[in-house]
Amino acid sequence: MSLPQRLAPSTEELRQFYIGKDINDVPKPAVVLDVAKVRRHCQSMLDAVKALDVGFRAHVKTHKTTQLARLQVGEESAQVKLVVSTVAELQHLLPLLKEFKDNGRDVNVLYGIPLPPSQASRVAGLARELGPGSITFMIDHPGQLEAARRFSAEAGFPAGIYLKVDTGYHRAGLPPAGLNKNDLLGKVMRLESEGKAVLVGLYSHSSLSYADNTAKQAMDNLADEIRGCVDALRYNAQHFPRDKELTISVGASPQVAAVQNIAGPNATQNPDSQNLRDTIGQVTQGNLDGFRVKLELHAGVYPVLDNQQLSTRARGDAEDEVGVFVAAEICSVYNDGERQTPEALAAVGVLGLGREPCPSYSGWGVVSRRSYSRAVDTERRLVVARISQEHSILTWDAGSDGKADAELPPVPLDVGQSVWIYPNHARLERLSTAFVFDAENFFRRFEVPRNRSPVVWERLRHLALTSKTLLPTRLFDFGPANEVLSAAGAAMAYLPALDVMELWYADDQRGFLFRYDLLQGRPIITVETTRNFDLKEGTLRVWRNVVAASRYHQYEVKVVLDMLPPQHSEMLPFWMERLTLRDEVRADLSG
């Protein structure tokens, strides 16, 4: 009998509720994913491990979703290797894992802590649906082997076994020299000889790198972790078989993200990485003191990143790299001397942001600069300075701008305003993820200061975004909509492969759709609306410049303006059907 599950809305119900809204209109607090960043981070990781010729195992505990798990494993590798922290995660992923199996891919899931005996039967029941070789446990105590025996008896096949090595983090595992605690290695090998377990190799997870603040420190920590497992193999060489290949699996997101400095499209050559290069080469050469060894890296939070990841300097700026933020509302503002420094009260607390420290600053979250005016006269950031269960206090971060607290400007926030907060540690299980794509905020990412280079999305071909700004709030007020359309045109300089862009919005009374389309071999702009709309000459000029700078420069822009009967706008599905990209808008995040 399966364990009863908590009721949750279906994906289709979520789409019906969220699609068409902008971020300011969704129930808050809410976790919002920037799917483009998530895709980029997942692909960069896959590219890096492929370039290094090492294995990779993706942890799903950060997001607990099938959509992001699909992005983490990609489509090219014949092997799908994952880590789960709970049986519930494994059960939720089961349909996706069966799909991978049906498509001919080898699936293996590691239970991410030593298996509690009470969970052996549940895991065995799920494993029967996946077949032999699908489940691996980690072991650091002889008493845990009974759960492995029970699993084998109920599943009908043996579980894989990783021996957990403690390389300094002291959360779980045994030190390299003490790995054979109470004849642990001998008992594992006897269990393997009975056909009730299969020794996979050595596993270490060290989160010491979360205290790093340079990429070199992260890379050196990863090298130390690899050497710790190598030491465990050498100290206990007489207990390991020489006739089988063993896997050394190491990592934590800051460390593994740092390998992109030495492999893949983001790789650079510098002396800081030499230690890690040499250590990886020692293992990947295939023969280590007579043992056949291969290297596997594992990581989890890298698809979305967070402030802890950025503090290691393994990746760049939050505005460009962090793929998750918490949208929250401002409840009150204290700019009139009520407090020692200007502050604001936000309706999100520990339940939405967590209470994880970050080594680079003393707060509990960083407010995105897109949430407030760039004209504020300070180099400081707005941060979550104090936090309670359901609310938090936002104020200016301690800075080096020379200003005393009394000289700081007011916080540039208003009651009822939405703010975006980058969390210190991303844990997406706390809140629901919204199917929200807001055009107005999306194009702000391309408005960069002169001393910074914008991100160029070289492979993005299709883009469908919504914004309520496209519908005028006052009669004949077409200025805000034209500003969004002009910003979209300006952003095209950083979207060189784009074939179709659709910007749209619909409510109970009105609808609007702007489409830039190259699929017919020439540039066509179509505007469909239920009300009069004035496409300004300045907006058209921006788009003419887009075409003039493209491979279609020999063509004039064809502009089509269609007025639709207002009754068509009563149903959101009508406007969905007008989209050329409707199937992609309806698809899962991984579609």
C-alpha cells in the first residue's frame, strides 16, 4: 500500500491560473524561476563534465521537480544519475525515471544519506518498477547493512553501495584511515559475494566550500576531497578488489561549479586551477596504484544558484546568474526617522527565505536592483537585515561608500510594492513556482551600465512573454506599451538567433499581441488588438534598425495591424491560440 500523498493542484490547473499574469499580480510570497538561466546553468555543467570526461550525478533536493531534473541530466548521455534526499523525492520522480528507462537510458538513483531501516521496504517497492541497477545506498556503519539485505530480498536484486568517506565536513562518513570500522569493508564484500549488494565505490560530500570566497578556494577544496577518497582507497587497499572498476564520487555545488573554470565553454587557463587539474588527471588516467578508478562529480543547487554560491566567486553577478528569487510585498516603510536607518517591512520571512548565513555579507537575502530605482545615490545594496517567521526588515547593506547611517538615503520602496529577493540558499520546496514570464522586467536585464557587458543569448530562437503594460490603463495612453516594445527591439542586439518574439496580454475585456516573425523568410511585425493602438514611429524605427542590422537587411519591415472583435477577448484560450509559440508556452518548463 502506497503512502497517502498531500493533495496538490495539477500542472494544468497551475497553468490556467498563472499563464498570462505578470509577477506583480501573483499571490505572494512566491518563488519565481528564471528558466533561461536554469537552462544555461544546466547546460554549462553538462558541457564542463563532458569536456573533463568525468561522470556526473545531479542532486534534486533543491527543486524537487521533474522539469528541472530533466534539464540536469540533459538528452545526450546514455546514463541518468541522480541523488535524492527523501523517499518522497524518489516517488515523485518515478514517472520521469521510467520514461528514461523506456527510452533506453541507464538510470541510477542514490539515496543521499545512510538509509534509515524503516525506509528499506518503501524504496524496494519503487525500485521494482525501475529494475536492477537502479538504486544505490551510502554506507558508513555495519549496522546499515541489514537495510541493504532487506532491500535486496524485497526488490529482487542487490542495491549498489557507496562507502561514505568523511573528508573534513563531519556530517556523515568515516575518515580515510578509519573506513574499515568494525570490519565494514569485509562485511560489504561478503554481502557482495552473496549477491545482495554491489560495491560501487567511495563517496564524499564536503560543504566546506560554502565558506569559500574565491574560485581558487573552491577548486582547491574539490581537489582535497578527491585526494581524501584516494587516501581512503590507499589506506585500505588490501580490502578492495582489484578486478573491478571503482567510482570516486565527490562534490558540492560551489566546488563543482568551479570546474567550469577549467573545462567547457567558460574555461580559462590560469595558475589557480593547476592543483585541481593535476588531481583530476591523477584519477582519470584510469589506473591508480593498480586500481581501475573513474571520477564522478555531484552537485545540486547549481541550476538556480544563490548568494552562497556567488560568495565563492565561482560564478558572476546575482542579476546575471541567480535563477531564482522570492517575490514579496512591502507592508510598511520607515523613512522618516523612526529607526536609526531607513527600513522597510516585507511580507516574507524564514518560511520563504530560510535562515542560512552567507560569508560575503551579514544579511539573509539581497534585494534585486530591478526592484527599485537605479537613480538612488548610494553604492550599497538593499538586503534582508533581520528576519522572523513571516516577515523581514529590508535596509541598506553595510558599505564602503563612506556614508554614516544617518546620511543614507530613504529606502526607495513603497507600501504595496513588489520586491525580488535573491535567497542566500535556494530551497524551492518552500513555496510554489509560478508559470510567470514578465516582458517588462525581462528586457531590463539588457539595460546594463557602461562598465559592464550584457549577456548575449546566442542560441535563443523563440521568446513568448506577457506584460499587463501592453494594455493601456487610460484611454489612448499607448506610451507604456510602446516603451516595452522599444525595449524589446533594443534587446534584439543581444538575441542574434531569435526567429520569433511574441509579447501579449489578455484580461476579461481586452487582448493584445505583438509578434516579430522571421519564419516566412522575411521580417513581419503583426499587432493584434481589441482596441485602437498607435504603434509609435519611434518604436517602428527601433525595429527597422533591428532588421537593418540582421541578415534580412535587404527587406523592409512589413507591419500588419489587425483589429479583433472584443468578444474574442473574454476567454484566455482564444489568445493562447493566437500565439505562434502556443505549444511552447503550454509546455513544461523543460519543454
